[in-house]
Amino acid sequence: MTAKNAQPVQGMSDLGPPGIAIWQEIEEVTRRVMALYDFSEVRTPIIEYTKVFSRSLGDTTDVVQKEMYTFEDRGGRSLSLRPEGTASVMRYVSGLGPEGQTARLYYIGPMFRCERPQAGRKRQFHQFGMEALGGPNPLADAEAIALQQHLFSALGLRETTVEINTRGLPEDREAVKKGIANALKPHMDELCEDCRRRYESNILRVLDCKQEGCIRVVESFPPVTDFMKAESREYLQEVLRILELLEIPVDVNPRLVRGLDYYVHTVWENKHPALGAQDALSGGGRYAIDLGGKTIEGVGFAAGIERLITALEHDRPEGVDTAPRAVVWIVSHGDKAMEENLVLAQTLRMRGVHCGLDLGGRSMKAQMREANRARAEFAVIRGDEEIEKGLVILKNMNEGTQEEMELPVLLERLVTVSRAEVL
Ligand code: AMP
């Protein structure tokens, strides 16, 4: 195979060692923190009937209009790769009956959007997210934001804050659109091509366009809350009050709208300075999703894992690629030793010690290099000579010290060290 046809599809990536370690860590921390807040995992298929997305996300959204991978199955039904997680979870809970209305669920997995690939924008990317089902309740919105921030800080993220705003009630929508349309009208020729189209189809989206010209235009606009009922403004104030009780700092961004039609009341987004133009790390909000006669309500967020890793590379002083591949690396010298050392490795592994060794008869120097690459804490050196004497050499890789000992002593030491690591 040539290097060229070893490439994955444009905008998609292979994930393997050593970089995979941070992915596993993020998944682990996500599962742990979600469980602390009493959320359960849900795994839905990656492919859905296209209408699952168009009915939830809205036919006029960029995601549905331009970005979905859509194809027909053999029966001519339209299917799509999921571009986000919420619509599938809504389909799932709609089948659960009454208990679905209060479900607390999270997901982790790949999403697909056929966007123009660029830094921070992939065609296959990964998200984790949560959905807490239930009607409008400022406590639930604040809890979702608290969970998100807990998860980010548990991962070592420092420089991110929540930008929060409200989309108001469904009955505010017309007044808001009209208010924005009036403010935009005199500036139509300053807008980008996408926003001129959005003026007709999805006008709120103009407010969070990333193009400089559009940013300049909307900067002078009144906040969207000016066009809303007092009840909507009060709901936001209540969410802010509870977040203060929970000691979660947030910034109110009066121009934050988020693109999808299904949002009501609270919306939020997290940005990060390391992300450049694609600066959104996560996005969330309260929603009321109409599944053809049945409305499902809840609050949720989704965070992009690729962007989270970029942010963690910036925020963690030690970087992200620091996970050791092994606690112990066994170094052999001679054929007999290699065989005996495989037996030793098996004994250690069965006792829970993470250990590696070379089975290919490479030089001792090459094996020591491998021990360093694996960030092993210890090297166990055992050649034919040591085997004859019934001894092994244990080298502490961090301190550079080494001592000779009998095999049972070594086993006891390494098992103890390994247990301490687990604890
Ligand atoms: P959204 O569903 O568009 O609100 O996206 C939620 C999060 O997913 C964003 O804040 C990003 O972190 C991430 N995300 C969305 N689209 C992409 C993409 N094309 N490539 C990488 N990450 C993305």
C-alpha cells in the first residue's frame, strides 16, 4: 500500500498511539463525572432516517441543508449519518414511554458533517453530551452547566467560561426575528453571502456569524432580550442567580443565539483562546423538540472532543501526551532469557502489573530505548547470566539507580508498586 492510499477520507482522522491516551482519559473522566450527576449512557446508531434530524433540528438549519451525509438505503428510504447527538436521543426517549420524560442520559461518539475541512473543523469529529429531560426549570439548566464545568475542570481545562443568553419563549420568536430584521435591513450589503441567505431562512444565525463584516454590523444591535416578554428575561435572571449559588461564573452574551430552531430559554456556549476562528468548545441549551405531534422538553449540551484536546494542550502545563505506556519494561539478553522473561511478564500481568517486553531479539540498547519511549517507571533486566544465578536487575528509570535481587522479591515489589498506582 502506498502512503497515499493509506490516508483516511478527507476531514477524517485515524486515532492511535500515543495520541489515543488523551481520548481514553476524556472518555473515562466523562463517564465518571456523568455518573456523579446520576446520568446513564445511551448508545444510538450512527445512521438514522433523515427525518429524525430534519424534524428535530429544523429544515432550514445549515446542518440539515448543507452538511449532512445523506444517502438512500435499498428500499429508497433516505438515511443520514448523524451530524449531532440530540436528535437520536430524542427519538430514543420518545419510545420509552412516561419515564422518558425525565430521563438523564449522556453519549460519547463520532458525528459527521460534510463541511469544508479546516483547522478545528472535521467531517468526522467526536462529541460527548448530555440530555436532562423535563420541562422548563432554571434549576435543571444551572445543574447542566455545573456538570459541564465540573467535567472541563476535572480534565484540567482552565481558560474557558460559559457565555450564556436566552432564546426566550416560542411566542417571543416572531418579535425577536422582526426586531433583528428591522435592525439588519439598512446593512444588507455589508453582510456575507451566507448571512444574506440567512436573512430569509434563519435570521438569528446572522448574530453569531464569524465574518468580520457581519460582526461589525451586529455589534451595535440591541440585545435580543429587548424584544422578549418579561417572563423570558426573568427566567434567565433565575438561572444566573442559581449559577451564583453553585459558584459557577458565567458571562452574559446578549448576542448569543445558537443556530437551531428548537431552543427555548437558556442557551450557552464555551469558547477557548487556543481554538482560533473555530472557537466554540461546547454548546448547549434548553429545548422543546416537536417530534410530529409529541413535544419533548429538556436541557443539554455537546462538547467537541477534538477541540477539547486542542484546548487541553494549551491549558495543561505538562501537555496531554504524558500517559505512561507501561509501568515495567523487561529487557532480555539471550534466547533463553527472552523465553523466561515472557513467563515473567505473564506472571506480572496476571497480577495486574502493566508491563512490556521485546520478543524480537533486539539489542539491549534498543530495548532500553523502548523502555524510555514507553515511559516505564522500572526496567527489569534479565539475561541468560542472571537466570543462571536466579537473579534479576531492577532499574528505577526516574532515579537511574539499579539493584540486583531474587525473583520473588522483585515480584512482591512490582505488585506493590502497581497496586499503589491503581489506588
Ligand atoms: P454544535 O452541535 O454545532 O453546537 O457543536 C457542538 C460542539 O461540537 C462544538 O462546540 C465543537 O466543539 C464541536 N464541533 C462541531 N462541529 C465540528 C466540526 N466540524 N469539527 C470539529 N468539531 C466540531
